[in-house]
Amino acid sequence: MLEVIDTGPGSDPAKPPLLFVHGAWHGAWCWERYFLGFFADQGYRCVAVSLRGHGNSPAPRRMQFCSMVDLVDDVASVAAGLPRPPVVIGHSMGGFVVQKYLESHDAPAGVLLASVPPRGIARFLLHRFRLHPWLTPATLARTRSLRAIGATPELAREAFFSRSAPDADVADCTARLCEEYVGKHILDMLLFNLPRPRRVRTPLLVMGGEHDECFTQKEVRATAAAYRTEAEIVPGMGHDMMLEPGWPAVAERIHAWLSARDHV
């Protein structure tokens, strides 16, 4: 049974539900602090899922054997339980899941926040290896674990937050981060099941952070170009755009973009 945080029916029945998909190491909790309440106040039904093996969602089998197809199935199963197709909003790895989901599912709109680009995570991993020589491919092959990337508040800040994020917020996030195993889903993001943007017809809003240490502004712009749109870079923002001090600017931009679309 997947963990789902659901705000319940929205106050505006004309608006589609919003389905939030977290990134690696995270869970549905990362949306609960700010985003779910903000969008519920705008009249939306808001649903955040913890993908299998994340948050409080168990993995039916060892995560090393779970593929991107499995994670897409998690999103599809939650979406199928909603009264109408939801807007899908994905962060980081969740953005990759959303891209793959939209290849075969209809949605009124989608939002990619600091998303894994269609080219995958090769540059991200190489950047981590260069920053931390102790984190090597051989280490990953031996431990099958990526937990070290955010294992301490210092490492979590480096990867996920800007300098302006309060220490207490970074420490709280670090304590909530889960294990991320080098499983099939990671290999799919590296090479074996990369997104196919030409299959996606859903309109997308693509946003990134000025100070994101995971995915560069160049990668965010390349993601947007692949989906035939323009990237929006938020000043002062780190990777965890939904938890950063500047989160209201991100939420308000998403709300404005959705409101401007006639069918959303």
C-alpha cells in the first residue's frame, strides 16, 4: 500500500487534482510542509505519493530490482483513483518519473521542478564523483547505496539547498531522507530507459533553481527545449525548490501558469 497524503476534495470542482511526485531520497513529506496547503487554499485537491521504497511506502521487492516502469506504475495507480486525470508535478527523480508517465498517460498539464533531464543522470553522478573522491563507481558497486550523497546536514545542504536555507530546515530534511539504492530505476535514469520527449503532448512548465547543485541551468534549459517550451530559472533557489525559503515564488508561478491555461 502506497503512502498517499491527500488534502481531500478541493473547494473549486472545476479545477483538476494535483498529483505531486517526489525525488530520490525524499517522500511525500517534502510536499506537505508548504505546497499541499498552498494549493489546497487555491481550491485544488492535492495528492502527494511516496513512491515504493520511499517515505512510508514499502517496496514489494528489493529496491535493487525495482525499475522506472514500477515507479511510473505507482503514479498511474494513484492517478487512476482520482475522479479525473490530475496535473502531475514532479521534482528531480520525480520529474523523470513524470516524463515517463506522460509518454503513455494523458494529463491536463505537467510541471517539472529541478528535474532529471531527458539525457539522464550521468553528469550528476560524475559531478558527485569529482566533488567527493571517496564516492566512486567502485564504492557504489560494492555498497549499492547512494545514501552518502545526503548523509549529513553538510552534504544535504551541498546537494539540495541554497546558502539561505536555515540550518534547522536542512537538519530536518536530512533526518527524513531515506536510503536510495543503486537499483534498476537508477540504471534506467543513467542509460536504459531515458525519456522520449516526442511522445509527450502534455503542456509542461519547466523550472529550475539558480543555485541548483544537482542539475545545471543548462540542463534545465535543455529539458525545456526537448519539450518545446522555455525554461524558467528561479533566482536564489537551490535544488529542493519546494522546501527552500523562496518556495512561495515557485508555488505562485505554478498557480499562475495553471490559472492561465483555459483547460486547467
